Amino acid sequence: MIIVLKKDEAKEEIEVVKKAFDGKKQVFVHENRVAVQGAKADEIPGEVLNAAEDVITNVPAAVQSSRLLHPEDTIVKTAHTEVGGNKLALMAGPCSVESEEHIHRMAKVAKEAGATVLRGGAFKPRTSPYSFQGLGEEGLKYLREAADENGMDVITEVMDDEHVELVGKYTDFFQIGARNMQNFSLLKEVGKTKIPVALKRGMSATIDDVLNAAEYIAACGNNQIILIERGIRTFDNKYTRNTFDVGAVPVLQQLTHYPVIVDPSHAAGVWDIVTPLAQAGVAAGASGLIVEIHDDPEHAFSDGPQALKPDTFKEMARRCEEIHKVVSAWK
Amino acid sequence: MIIVLKKDEAKEEIEVVKKAFDGKKQVFVHENRVAVQGAKADEIPGEVLNAAEDVITNVPAAVQSSRLLHPEDTIVKTAHTEVGGNKLALMAGPCSVESEEHIHRMAKVAKEAGATVLRGGAFKPRTSPYSFQGLGEEGLKYLREAADENGMDVITEVMDDEHVELVGKYTDFFQIGARNMQNFSLLKEVGKTKIPVALKRGMSATIDDVLNAAEYIAACGNNQIILIERGIRTFDNKYTRNTFDVGAVPVLQQLTHYPVIVDPSHAAGVWDIVTPLAQAGVAAGASGLIVEIHDDPEHAFSDGPQALKPDTFKEMARRCEEIHKVVSAWK
Amino acid sequence: MIIVLKKDEAKEEIEVVKKAFDGKKQVFVHENRVAVQGAKADEIPGEVLNAAEDVITNVPAAVQSSRLLHPEDTIVKTAHTEVGGNKLALMAGPCSVESEEHIHRMAKVAKEAGATVLRGGAFKPRTSPYSFQGLGEEGLKYLREAADENGMDVITEVMDDEHVELVGKYTDFFQIGARNMQNFSLLKEVGKTKIPVALKRGMSATIDDVLNAAEYIAACGNNQIILIERGIRTFDNKYTRNTFDVGAVPVLQQLTHYPVIVDPSHAAGVWDIVTPLAQAGVAAGASGLIVEIHDDPEHAFSDGPQALKPDTFKEMARRCEEIHKVVSAWK
Amino acid sequence: MIIVLKKDEAKEEIEVVKKAFDGKKQVFVHENRVAVQGAKADEIPGEVLNAAEDVITNVPAAVQSSRLLHPEDTIVKTAHTEVGGNKLALMAGPCSVESEEHIHRMAKVAKEAGATVLRGGAFKPRTSPYSFQGLGEEGLKYLREAADENGMDVITEVMDDEHVELVGKYTDFFQIGARNMQNFSLLKEVGKTKIPVALKRGMSATIDDVLNAAEYIAACGNNQIILIERGIRTFDNKYTRNTFDVGAVPVLQQLTHYPVIVDPSHAAGVWDIVTPLAQAGVAAGASGLIVEIHDDPEHAFSDGPQALKPDTFKEMARRCEEIHKVVSAWK
């Protein structure tokens, strides 16, 4: 249940609600809106109901993520980037941090194409235990330095709650991978930090699953959250690795205030489908892109087939920027 | 197997291939390319191999649909429309033809927004036998008149092979619905006509299934084919009726020369997601759109929730046209 | 809405309901139950309500298929077979009728294993137009003769409404294939006959889709219907062709009175998974099995990889019979 | 690559292989079989090839899980239970440990029905952060005591690598939940213990994904692994929570030596479909069952709708035991 209070009277009434449910039900406040988890109408003190402009009874479990509690867009800001505002956020880099030299080279490419965030995995979630598992902290250092040298932010995946502190020393955005979208311990741990979290949709996560996963982060105090559509698992997996669910972009934007970006690289799984998917995502209203690049995809340590070479990437960035201009003029 | 002949020598060699396999294997010719279904390299006469520029051995079953046999784009042309060329083809109209008066009104709306093709169902495939099944031939007449009055073409669904002749009298494009994508008798029957066929992807049809279905039409002599992506069935069906597989657009365009258009209405199932999906489809390179419109969706005979009202539709058309301009400049 | 009348008074009241809705709404009667499609409670004549034992308001669109209208099991009977009763119905034969001699040989194998119905395709729905399309009427004749010689019934697929009459001359059960589950013209045409119809679930058909497809047949007057679970399309398709949805068996049995049988051959797609799936289907309560057999699978005209060889088939039949004995003792 | 050595000569040759790849490639030995991850034929020392009975080149990434390296069944043994042998292993209990008194009562029910393992969640992975999250260590204590009192083993979920030690003090089997199937840190941590691990298939995990997840555990030294089929996510989710993929049982049994059990409760999501799914799983050859029970499902702390009441559960156990007798006689 969400009570929308008449603006100027809010403070006092909010206190009444808080007291009424103290220790009994969870209460969330956003400006003149108060949500009480699982409350019924007749449990709300009369004076509060009298001060209400509106009472919303059909509220999803993921209440803090909902526009019903928080109608206006959340904009996630870091040193060099704004996600969810007017500009298209561009994040790019190799799948894995492969070496100091390589990540510096890739950072330059990303920067030249307009990216403000450098991506790169130091801890890699690999299907097989015998595949390359990442450079670990060494990789994080290289990534940070490469970003700093180019005036960029860092995004990198954290796979374990014990690593949250370590990864947090080097990154500007935590990335939660698709396989960990419902690793609730990890979500709680990043939720205790103040570092923005980019949450990838799980392979078979419904829209509600995504929002509830985000809610785990918010419930621990961190509401700097970005949602990433990266393709879902369907019967159609011969020519692309996943099915890019571009419709999830407007659907999520209706339901939640968190910005939504897209990862065309993992959705496609093959480089020559990445650009059209990126274009589609931006045209559907995505606030940004996270893209894998590599100058020698055939020898990439991981996910080579889906990496864009520098020139293709720059052309993709240019096109997406152009579509974004068209789309953002309509908002 | 496809043999690519050196250009000027083609005719003679093609005759040799035809004779060699006459009555034994199917032979398809496109310009200087000859395909022989299921042939092995050592079955090809030596003189033909000598005249070949290239021999392609890994050929899909749907050979006539393949760019390996027919590298350049097919452009489907009717009186007022070109699908697959430089312009974005816009097809619109109500889900069902509801009355003479209504289809005329909707035709005007479609025309004003730039549509050159009027859609409307006279024979409706409905999940339940007790739902409205369409006006039949009467509906076809109204549809034709409304299109003619506005200088438009007609697209309408044919559900039965016996109806092919009847529907063919009134329409410029046969639409094959998703549920009938593998109704092979129907595919063969429209394949015997000279009327362009717009083939909707089945709900769980793979890319190869779509191409093989198109091949049934081509195998009967009709290669005026348009493919329609309209969403697939996945686990994710709470907020949209289907999952719009925008990646199918570039994937199909790589594999086949037939133009690919998108149906954001059936993919979304709800009107307020139609416009972003349409934008995404165009940005991914689709050659056209087929969209459901209605001036009073709540009282529509079928599929009201996904119909765009006239003003929303015009705005959608305007936006898609704008994105199309940006995208087509890159080709 | 379904009105359950007090038993002995039924006839008169049913007439009142029929008159009240004559020409306005569809009325279905089964013993002391009357269903009125889309009626509201206050439209029912008071005298009828007074005579009612129960009024069921939440009725599915597929009302004739529903146990709410028809609580007891439907048993489909032919000369040599009973589907839905106490015995496990066994249907077997090759995918395609390949020759007179071959179908006779396969009939003997089927018979020896306890099958009472011989299957075999004379009209084959093939993904590619260039694959073997069946022997046509010749195949039907061979199939009929082979069945007669062994005292068996025939089941064979009908793909076209125009073929219904022809196929009906030779068969005891029409089979509607998965790809045609929503070919509504075909459903209507077999619905006009008195020949039992075995309806295969479409690859991505929901439970409700299956029931509505059955309703098309019933709505035309034929309620001798059998439902076939044959696997659905999911992301999991490397080791089996489809995902055998064994849960559909009890779910359908709860909702509908039509008997449910399983096709482990198409679900598995590979012969060595057929027997465990058959066992699972019987253990879940299926009323029968339809299985593909071949004495030389490597040279089968179609679907060889999933065909059981005679000895394997006999062992499968023996096992399923044994499980069926255990299961049927609990009913 | 797997080299199958002639039996008696094995030891010496294995040493040669180990030395040849020491520090370069991973080598796994099982009796007279040696696997070398990613090796090519010409890298194998000639003397070893000479001593080989067979060389298997097409080896999956999850080599330790494969029957190619380990042909005979693994049987997982605990104090009161054997999984993978001749007996059907029965695990049962409430979804959550709710109180000391309740888990004792449920343990008695489970025991009476023949279960040798008591299940119950103390740490619960819940979709929403505001749902009941489990009693924690207190719950583990109650669970242990209830099991001990009834001469049973314990199975309970571990959600975090940090909890492995704690949970390990109380449990006989670690359960890895579906959402954590690719939580690689957790898999590695339980892989370092000697406690058997029951790994649930992820909602959209392919067969290969399951085997690779098991391989993470084996790669850390623990090969006491049980695989659990618990339903996958498909389009068909109105009448059951998931689609029970009964075919995964024989498919996994072909590929891997680890025992496979089924969880009909989570597959069904509704209690009245649990028994048929359990029967189907046993008939398909599963080595055991894990089932949720509750004496007052309407007031269960979690997953009430799918819990079997004591009497229904006992009947289910009796039936499954009977089917198992039939099935195991064929092995």
C-alpha cells in the first residue's frame, strides 16, 4: 500500500505512519509518498488517510523499485558518466582484462568512440572450471589505471560477496552477472555499499524477477541501480546466443525508475549482429550500451566471436549516437 | 551444392547441369548460379566445374531463399508499394474488418500517416471457436473498396487453400498467419499464384523453419515473398504477449534475399509498447511495418488492447520514418 | 456459465434455457448440466435458477471440453480399441508408409507387441518442400490392408480439409499433426465427421490452446477426441528433439474428459530415450501410447533416428503394460 | 582426450602421461582411464598410445562427470542412505524449518513414509527481500535433532560460500539451489568438503550447463555429487510452476555417472500434480525423490501450495516404491 500525501503536510504524517508500523511492517518513504509493505487499508491511521491525496493498494513486492513510490527517473552519476539522463551512456572494453598493455589499448579505443566507462572482467564466471578464470586483483589494477589514464570510469563484475570490498576499491560500478542475478547474498553485500550497481538480467528471469533482484540491493540501502537487458534463453539459439528482448526496455521503464541499458554483445553472441541490436536498443529508448570490443577477437581470452573490432565499434557508436539524438528529441 | 559460373559462359553450362540431373534432382538457376539439391561434388560434370568460379557445398535445404543462390535483395512491388527497397513500407489497419464504414475510416487514418497498404482480417483465426470469425467475402469487398478509394494496396490473411482464389480476387498481398506458417497445403496454394505473400513467423518457429516455409512458396513458383517477425513465445509473457525477436531481422537479412518487416502489434499485445518496438524494428533494419490501428480499441471486435489510436499511430509513423532516414543513409 | 440442475427435473428446465437464449448465445447440454456461452447470472430465467443444484460462473472458453460440463471420462471406442478406459491403448507403426510390403511387416510387429492401432503417414508434413512427402492414397490403401490383415485399427494424419473425405475412407482415427493444431479449417472439417480425432499438441501450444483446438472439433459435432502430448519446444534441445511435458498429462486430465495419450517418439527424437519417456507417460497416467517403429531405421524415409527396432519396441510395450497395471490399480 | 589403457599395465603409463603434461594441462585418472584436458592426439607419448586399448577424442569439457572417463555408476552413501544404488532414495520435509516442534513432527511423517533423508530450509533464497528468509543456524539445529531422533540424514540448502562451514556442521548433504547452480564460488567451496552435494538444475540450464556446474565441484576434489531435475522455465506456466523435464533423467544418466533424482514439488508448484510427476520420474529411472510436505499447507511459511499433506505423501511414497520395484527389475 502506498499513501500519496498532499505535499506540504507530508513530514508529520510520515512520522505517524512510521510510528504506527514501527517494528511490525517495513515502511519506505520517498518525498510525499509512504509505502507500507503488506498493510491493509484499515490499518492506516485515520489522520493519515485524511491527509492523503491518493491511496494505491495494488503495489508490487519490489516497492522501492516501483514508479508508484518513486515516479521520477533515477539518474546514476559517477565522475565521468550519467546514466538515465539526457546523454547516451557508452560502456565498452574487452570481455576479460588480458594484460596491462591490452587493456590500455582497448581503453583508448573505447574513449575515442565516446565511451566514458571502461569494462573488463578480472573475475570471470565461466561455464567450465577449466576455462580462463580472470587475472584477479592484478586485472583490477590494470583496469583502473587504464580508465584513469583516459579519464574514464570503471565497470567490472563482482562474483562473490567476499570480493565486494576488494572490487569496490577499484571500480565505479559493480556489475552483477546474469548467472548471479539471484545470488541474494551478493546482492545484499553490494547493497551495503554506496557504489552504483549494474544488474544484468538472468537468462530466464522474468521482468518481476529483475525488479525483485534490484529490490534486494535497494533494501540494503543502495539505490544507485542500473538494469541491463542482455538477451534471454529461448528455443531460438542457432544464429544468436540469446534472444535480445528489446521489449524489456520500455516495459522496465514503465515499471521502474532505475535506468535501463542494453548489452547487445551477449545477446547476439556474434559480432555482426551486435550493431543492429545496439541500434534497436537505443531506438527502443535504452539509456546506454555496454559493448565488448577487441582488436584481435580470434585470440581473445574469452567471448571473442562477439567482440567488435575498433573500427566497427566506432561506427556502431556513431550510429547509436545519431539514433539517440532522434529518439531523445521526442521525450 | 551451388555452382557459381563465370558470367558470360553461363547459359551453356547451365543446360549441361540441367540435363545431367533431369528428373533426378531438383535444379534451381539464378543468373550465373546453379543449385542442385542434394548433389555431391563428383556428380557434377567436369566441364561445368571447369567453368565455375566457385563451388559452394554447404547449402541449406531452403536453397531458393538463400543468398548463396540469390545474393541481391528481392524487392516486392505492388501498385502503390515497394517492400525491400529504399523506402519504409507501412501497412496498417484494424485487426478485423468490422464494417464498411469503419474500414473506410481506418483507411483514411492509415493513408494520412503514410501507409500505402491497408490491412484488415475478413477470415480470422481465433483461438476459441466461439469468438468472432470475420465477415468473410463481404469484409474483403469493403477492404478492397476502402483501399481503392485511398489509392492503397490491400493485405489480408488467407487461412485455407480453398480460399486462395477467393481472397486473391481482392488482395494485393496474401498474409499467412503465424498459426499457419507450417500449413504446407496453404503455402503450396499461394505459391501457385503471382500475388506477393507476407509470411508471418510461427510462435515457436526457428529461423530455419521460417526459411523452409518460404521455400514451400518458392518451390511452387512464387518468389514474391515477405517475411514478418511478430514475436515468439517465451517464458516472459506477463507484460507483453510475445517476445519481439528484433535480432531475427538482421539474422534473416544475412541469410535470405526476401525483405523482412516487423509486426510490433502482435509482438507487444499492448498498445503502449507498440511504438518502441516499431522504432526498434526499424533501427534494426526492417524494410517495413504492419501495425494494427483502431479509433475505439475498447470496442474492437478483436485484439483491441494492442491497437494504436489514430494520433498515436501517426506519431509512431512519423518517428519510424525519421529513424528509417537515419538508418538508410548507412546502407 | 454452467447450471447444474437437480437430476430428475432436468429436461423441462433445459428447454427453458434453450428458448431463453435461442439464436443469441450458444447453449450446450450434457445430462443435467447446461452451459451458456458468455451469459451472466442475471440473464438466467429465475425458474431455472430455482431448479439448480449449483451454478458455476468461472467457465473456460472451451466449455465442451471441460469437466465442468462433462465430469466423467470420455472413452473413445473403435473396432479393436478403447482409449480412455481401463486398458492401455497402444498405437504403433512406421513414421511413413514406405511400401506395401514394409507396412505389412511393421503391422505384424506392432500386433505382436500388443498394439491394436497401426500408424503410418501417407501425407507427410515435412519442414522442407524437397523432403519425401508421402505415398498419398496408395499409402492409405496399404495401411488399411495391413491393419485389416492383423485385426487392427488405423490412425493416419490428415493435413488438409480437402483430404478429410479421402483419408476418412481408410482410417479409424484422424491424426491432426502438431503443426496443424491451430489449422482451424481442418479442425472444423474433421469435426463434421464421426471419426475419432487424435489431436497433437502444437510445439508451443499452452494447455488452454490445446483445449480450444479440441473445442473447434467439438463445436462441429464430433466429440470423439483424443489429446496427444508429444513434447514442446524449449531452450533444451541438444540431446532430445523436444521437451516431453509429462506434467501435461495430469493437468489435462484434471481439466478435460477427453483421454490423453503420449507420443514419446517425437518428444525424444532419438530412439534410446523413447522407452524411458513412454514409461514416464504411463506412470503419469496416460491412457495410451503412439510410437514409431522401424526394422531398418537407418534407411527409414523419415524420422529414422527416433524409431524403435522391433525387439526394443516389444520390450518397451511389455514394460509399459507392467507399469500400467500398477498405476491402474490405484484408480 | 581420454586414453583407455589395457588394464594391468595402467599404473606406469599413467605416470608417463602425468609427467608429460605436468603443469601444462589438467590430467584426470579413473582406474585405467586417463583424461588430458585439451590435448591433441600427437601430444600423447607414443609408449602410452601403444599401451592403449582405445583413444576417445571427442570428450566434453566436463570430463570428470562423464561416463567416458568414469563408466560405472557413482553411488553416494551416507549413514542411512544410498543414492544411485538399488534402492529408491526418499528425501522429504517442509520447505522451511518453521519451528523445533514442527520439524520434529514432519520428520516423523517423512520417516513413516520410508524417507531416510529429512529436508528443510534454514537459509531460504526468496525472490523478494521482504519474504521470510529462514531461521538460520537455529533452524539447522532443529533440523539436525529431528533427523537424529528419527535415524535420518539431513539435506539443507547452502546459499553462500561463507556458510559452507556452518551448514556443513549440521548436514549430510549440501543442497545447491536452482538459482545458485552457476554460483561458481559456492560450487568451489562445497567442492573442497567431503560432504555429498545435491545440485539442482537451474531454471534455464541446459544439460551441458548442469554437467559443467557439477564439474566445478569435482574439480575441487569432491565427487560425491547428486543431480536434481526440478523443472525448467518454459512458456507453459499457467497450470504448473515449471515444466518437469522428465527426459533429463535418462539423458543425464547416459552422459554422467552421478545419480539423478527428481524434485516433483518445485516442478509442479501445486500439490495435486506432485504425485503423477513423482511417479513419472521414478518410471523414467530416477534414483530418488525429494519432496516437500506440510501438515498445514495453508499456513506454511513458504511454498505451501506445493506441499503434500502427510497422508497424500505416504500414498505417493507407496506408489513410487511400487513403480521402482517394477523398473529396477529391468536393470
